[in-house]
Amino acid sequence: MKRIRTQRWVAMLLASSLVLAACGADDVVSDVADTVGDVASDVADGAGDVASDVAEGAGDLVDDAADAVTGDDDEMAEEEMAEEMAALPLEGSVEVAAGTTLNLAECPDDWNALQGVDGDEIRIGQTLPQSGTLAAFGAIGEGMEMYFDFINATDPIDGKNLVLVAKDDAYEAGRAVANVEEMIDSDDIFAFAHAIGTPINAAIRPITDEACVPQLFNSSGFPFWGDPANFPWTVGNILNYVTETEIWCTDIKANFGDDASIAALYMNNDFGKTYQQTLNGSEACAGLDIVEEQLHDQGAADVTNEMTTLIASGADVFLAGTTSKFCPQTTAVLANSDWRPTTYMSYTCNNLSSFFVPVQEAVAVLDADNAGPIMANSNKICGDPAYADDPKIQEIEAILAEYGNVTCADGSYSTGVLYGEFLVDVLRSAAALEGGLNRVNLMAAVWNADTTNDTLLGGTLQLDGVNDAYWTEAAQLQQIVLDGESLTFEATGDLLDFEGLGGSYGG
């Protein structure tokens, strides 16, 4: 059944549903916590990349980017924040934002708010897959390091050099725990940032929480990360998977009716089960006819058996709550079958060059029937020809060329630049506060953040403690299509921006 292109969004109803989902996510994902020890295969909002030659003129673009970093608007915003907040104490109970308190008396005896920034460096720790089946996502860390080099060369934070200490976890929770413990003990880490995957972040959160070390911008859309009342040292990053699933359900009902038939594939871990729990338990998805569900092992060689069962369902809609190599696999299997459902796929699959260029012929087959995968994207995809002339994308390309000799077509480096920008924004804000750069000021800057980023489709990023505990809250449904010889994302609806409506997980 072909997709109806006209969207019939009921915006206010969806907004209300999303607020309830975020605030009452305990009911939606109550079974998810039981699987925290599983090894996940989700990826943070990977920005899809295709080939682009940016060597010519890269120097000028890097200079322009450096000028933007030192802009008067940023300096004024930092000064205003510093004026609004008096010096925060470095002992006792410190309320850094609405409903968000750091209990410093519970920190280790040797805890130091200046750990990792008391010299001429700002030392950031990261655990991520640099080997194994998800090694491609190691490029995110490399892209962050390239952006750090750019900042160090053009406008250092507080006169200090950003240093990234990255260790390989091969996407195994046990190795991630060992990495974090080692970095806390031996690597003079100020804060951790952008660990990849739901079970990875779940496994390390008790360690960073007990050590009173910031764990920032988890590259996972698990709703638990928006819980500053109970875990004030941890904050999430990418779009909440509950919100994403509800966006899917609203679109399905608009195009197929409230009783549309659904077949779904989920990765058998916290990541995939969040999609499953939301589809089966959210009011936004109520009434949909779920005719077949299949769980797959994240370490499996393929999902052929699961897909065979799903194909036999003949459902109107196929939902793919999976990621990494299973994104192109499901696409290829669909193209080789007679089943042409409307497919909604996790936005963690949106890396065009890594996941879909290798199966471009399959995408072309599906596109001919208007059946290409649809994703809820939150950012411009670096390398998508639709953004070839976008100044921000050109800036990213220039930084990658100058500091890494790579392009967006080479992997997820551009995602690393975006994530590096998030971190630099809050570090600059913390450094501008009375008392300067320390862990308490960093968490105050995080939970009171109010910034913009031109890579995002929504642009605005705000946090307000328990009032608004989710970082990325805007998305647009976009479908992968073949435009001439290139793959591109084509919008199928308007931007949905729920900034400030997410509340917090713990209340």
C-alpha cells in the first residue's frame, strides 16, 4: 500500500501525548531495566554521510568557522549567565537547576571539582566501539577529536587545550565499565562525554554517579537519561526513543487509519525493547493492529529468519527498531521480496554512506514503489546533496578536511563534530560562571543550557533541570529516495518541535 503524502498531523494532541510519555515513561519501558546488562547495538544519532570534495576553499571556511566561535553573541550570552548565577559552593548540597541537586557530601573523599582542569588541559573521557562489528562508530570519537583540534587552534576554552581520552569498548558493557574505572583512576578525567549505546551508558552510570563525575550527552535516546532529580551527573543527547515511536504512530494513523496493521523487528536489548514497549503501551500507538513482532540478537550474522516471518504477515507497515548493519540488511531483504510496506526505521540508521550506499540498488527498488525507509531525523545530514550549499554543513566539511583529511563520505566524523560542539558550548558557559571551570559549574551550565546549533533542524537546545530534561526534542520524518545517482532524504512532513515539553523522567 503506497504512502499518502499529505500529512494530517494533530499537533496539540501529539504534543500532549509526548509530555505524558516522557513524564510517565516508567509505564512504557518498565521491563527495559531488566535487560540493562545486555550489550546493545544502537548508535546515537549518526549523521549519514555521502561523498563530497571540500579540499578547495577549506581554509577560508575554517577561518569563517573560527570567527563564528569567537562571536560577540556567544560572549554576551556567557556574560549574562555569569551575572545571573552567583558562585556555587564546592561542598555540601548544591542546587544547580530546578529540582537538580548535587550531593557533594556523598562524593569520594578524594573528589576534586577541578580534577582534569587544574592545569593547562580539559581532559574528556570517552568509551566507544573502535573494534568489533560496530567499529565504524569509532569515527564519532575521531570527529570529536578533530573538532577539539580546531577549537584548540582557533579559540581555546579558558586558555586550555581540550584533550580527548578515548578507549575501545567493542560495544561490550563489561569493557566499557573497565574503561571508565581505569580513566577515573588513572587518566585525570574532568568529565565523560558521548558514550555510545543504551546498555553501555546504563552500565557506566552507577560508576560515574558514585564518583561524582559528569557523564554528558549519552549517545542513546533511552528516556532514563532525562532524570536530573535522581541522577544529576548524567544527561542525554539524542531524541528520546519514546518520542520517536510516538511520532511514527501518529503518522501511521494519519495515513492508514487507527487500526493499521503493523509488523515490527526489534533488537533484543534495552534499545530495541524501548520501541517495543512504546508501541505496545503508549496511548499514541493505541489501537494499531500489531500482527507480528520479532526480536533479533544484536550479535547475529543476519536477520533473514526474522524478516521471513515478518514478510509473511503482509502488514501495512513495517517498523525497524534496530541499527547498524541490520539497517541495510532489512532494506535489502525487503527489496528482494514482494512485500512493500511503509517502513519506519530507527533514526540511528540515518548514515547514508555507511548503511545505504552499499545497498543503493535495493533502495532504488523500494523508492520506485514509494517504499523507502522513513526516519525521524533531528539534524541536517552531512553529505546529503540536499545540504550541499548549506553554510553550516560547508563549515563542518572544512573542519574535517583541515583537521582530519576526511570528508562526510568517510563515515560518522561529522557526527563527532556536532557532538563536540555540544560539549564546547557547555564548557564555555561553565568557564564563564563565577568560580570558573569546575565540575559543579559544568553541571550548572548543562542543566541551564540555552543554545542553538545550525546543524539541527530545530536549532534550539534548552535544558531546565526537572522542568525540561531532554536535549534534542525536534524531528522531521524524512524518506530515503534516489535523486539521480545520489541518495537523499526527502521530507514527508513538517518539523515537529517539542522543545520544553519533555519534562523529566523522574519527575
